[in-house]
Amino acid sequence: MTIDDIKALIANDESRTLELKKTTGELKDGMHSACAFLNTDGGWLIFGVAPTGLKIIGQQVTEATKREIGHAIAGLEPAVNVETHYVDVPDYPGNKVIAMHFDGWVWGGRPHTFHGCPYYKVESTTKVMPHEMYDERIRAYQPKSYSWETLSADGVSFADLNQKHIQGCIRLGVEGGRIPASALTAPIAETLTKWKLLKNGIPTNGAAMLFSDNVEEYSNFKLRMARFSGTDKNEFIDEKRAEGNFFDLLDAGLAFCFKHLNLSGKITNHSLQREERLEIPYKALREAIINSLCHRQWEKHNLTNSIAIYDDRVEIANPGIFPSQITPDNIKEPHESYPYNVAVAETLYRSMWLENWGSGVRRIIEACEEQGVEEPIWHWDGGFVYVVFQRPKLKSNMLPADNYVSDKENDIQLTDYNKELRQRNLSEIQLNILELISKQPSITLNELSIRLAISISALRNQRSQMEKKGVFLCRKGATKKGIWEITLEQNMNLEQQIDNAVAALKILTAQSAKSPEEVQSNWDKLDSIGYNLKSNISALGGNYSKAALEALISRLYDEKYNG
């Protein structure tokens, strides 16, 4: 290294990657900066340059000076190998500039300390690293030792885990191609062990958070929800608290949003999709709530996630921090994923609840752009990460969520849909069912029964009759907290209907198969039947409901392979 190299380094003054000291009399402060470089993006520490004026003076360097420098560098933990450059200063004979370069920190590396204290860089300033940031880096460095999700669950046994939720995740993962088909017939304990959710047959905290029906020992498995009047927290209209595992809290959060956010009157050509009717896109809200549950700091037992709905915005908050590489300013830019709870995130990814790691923010923004809604903002208040959606102004084609609408208004909402409905020859009571559900998606069977003045058994019979006409009412979520989704599948391309029916039957046959080989054999047979049907599609004639197609394919399967 030469004096010209030094001049080039200091040309742009001190920065995030350059620290200047006049002499080694400031050696201790210099080591604070060295530690900060090691914990940030790396940088040069140079002695012998006046920070003000950038004049290169140098200093006398003796063996004692070199010993002092070596002793100071030894105070850095973990130990670092640093090459120290001693550069002659022509204008000051006998003086030397002392320059040292420190490499930056990479994710998964151990954070550095100087005499036990960690430092990091904020622009050109050296600061003591916050406890939350240091703890996060220690967790990334030794996840098995420090991660809350990997510790054995308190008071939760394998029997407490909801088998239906687990089987549902496995089926979704198999359908999505992220889990091998053999998992459908493998013991659930074996699959959970592979997902690092069981240790010696004992559920981890991550398994409890995702699947446990027993949450008595977990005061943090809660979700606070409130609908406030106005734009502050002085007065609330509604307040709810939910308790349970990941799926319970997700269902409760979405149901609360549906209850208090406005519904759009626009109806698509083929179905009443809930994500298209909420004033804030359902897909965006769902992704935000999933992320808030997946990436929160669950070890903070006294804190809970929350959803706050105001007149002008919706705030979804979780205890946690941003990864060190991500800030509220750059979070909307493409970035890698740095999941706080790796095993939980991996499980949700495998089971299709999370898309590609690092894509959640982009998916939220795209959903808002598609619906013409202002994209949200993210911020951190020192303890909680917030995603804030601005509510659009109420338009004429929106149904107010906090009030009932008149029959006349609801008739207008269904006007564009009447042509599709008439083709199915729905009865008056069946049309009334659709009206009530489109107006209040969270309505329960009991409430429908009371509003229509018919028994629940008669209501179920009407639902069955509607399915035969290609109108499907699907209840998503828990019984009391779920949402109705209305889908018209009859207008779907017949080839696509056949593919969907084959896919549904594959899941059923896989559940009864005794080996992965039998699963694959059954699937090959169903594919063959589906191919033959599509090759002779003109012979089918007419329209088929989903149930009718599945029955037809099942009959052909039995006749060909079991007859």
C-alpha cells in the first residue's frame, strides 16, 4: 500500500466504511469502529489522518506502538486476522500512516464484540448494537441452541397436535409438489420429525404454535383485534381476543377483517371471490397476517399480535424486528428471505401457506396494485413491526361492513350476476341464500336458518340441491369464525373440470394406499381415465358438476381396474 492509495481512500471523507483517527492515542475508539465494521459492511480504519481537513500527518511508529495495536486487536471477539499496513508519509519524514481493513458481517456469522460489547455502523456513526439485533444474530449463528421454536414444548404432547391440520398441510404440500407423495401414507410423527417439529417424539414450541389444540402454557398464543371509532384509540366499536394455534389465529384475524371492512359490489363472471370484494385485497391481508404470525418473536411471552382497524387504515402488528439487511425503506425492493423462525417458515412453505421465501412483500403489493388500492407501508416502533394499509374511501359499489344493507341495495349487487344464476334454475329460497351470504360472508348456518325461517336440515338440503346445479357454498375457517365462499364451477372449461376431478380423487386414493408405489399406481390409472375422457369430450355432452364428474371417473375406475 502506498501514500497514493491512502489519498484515494480518504478522498470522500469518513463514511460507513471509513474511519479516520489522528493518532493511536484514539486506539480504543478506533477499535469500537473496527468492531462496528466487522458487524456491518466492513471498512478501513486509518490512523495518522486528521478527520477535519483530511490532512495526512502520520505518526511515529515504534515497537511499543505495534504491541499496543496488537493488544487492542486481541480485544475483538471472535478473533480476527488483520493485516496492518504502515505507510511512509513523504511530507513528514519518519512518520507513518497506519491502515487496517476489516471484513464485513455475513448472515449466519457470529457477531463481534470489543471487550464484550458489540458495535455496529449507522451511516458514518459507530453505535452500541441493540440487544434485539445482537440476539437475532446469535440466533442465526447458533439456531439450535438459541431458537425458541426448536425448544421442547411445555405441557404439550404429540396427542395435543391437531391431526386434521397436519394432514391438511401434507395434502396441500403434495398437491403443490413441495412434499413427496409418500408423506400421505407415512406416519405423521415421521413427517414432523423431518420438519424439525418433533425431537425424540416430543413436540417443539414450533409444533405447538402451528398445530397444538392445547395452548394453556402459552400466554403469547393470542391475537388482539379492535375496530376503533375514528383514527385513534380513544373509542372502540368492537374488540375481540382470540387464542389458539396458527390456524385458529389466522381464521380469527381474517374473520374480523371481513366483519369490519367494506365489501365491494363488483362480482366476477364465474364466482363471488372474497378477495375481490374486500376494500383491502383479501390476498394482501392474508399474506400480512400469515407473515406476522410466522416471523414474530414468540419468545416474548408477554406480548401478542394485533389487528387494529380505524376509519382510515388497518394496522397489523407483531412483536419483532426487521432483519439487519432489511429496513422499512428497502423492504419493498427485491430481497432474500431471513426468517426469524426457520422451521415454522419451512413448514408453512412446504404446505403452500407461504410462497417463495422473500416474496411476501411483493405479493402484498401486487395484490393491492391489481385492485387499485394504495400499497401499504412498513415501520418498526422499537418493539413491534407494523404493516399499515390505507383504507380507500367508501364508493357507491361497496357494502358498508358495520351496517346491514337493504334488500333493494342487495338486488342491485346481484344484477350483473342474474344471467349466470338463471342458467342454473335456482329457486327463490336458494337466491335468498346467495343474497344473505354475499351481504354477510361470516353469517353462520344458525343465522341463515333464522333469517330464512327454515330449519338447518332444510338449509343443508338446499345447499345440496345447489351443488347439483353447479353452485358451491364452501365454509372457510372455523365454524363460528369462518367465511363463506360462493363458487360457480359449471362454466369452467370441461377439460379443466376433468383435471380438477382427477386431482381430487388422487388425494382420496392416496389416503387409503398402503405404500408410495400403490399411490403412484393409482394416480397413473386416474391420469389414464382423465386422458381418455378428454380425448372423447364430445361424447360427454352437456354440463357436469364437480360431484358428478368425480362420480363418473370413480365408476370408470372401478369398472376398469376393480371389475
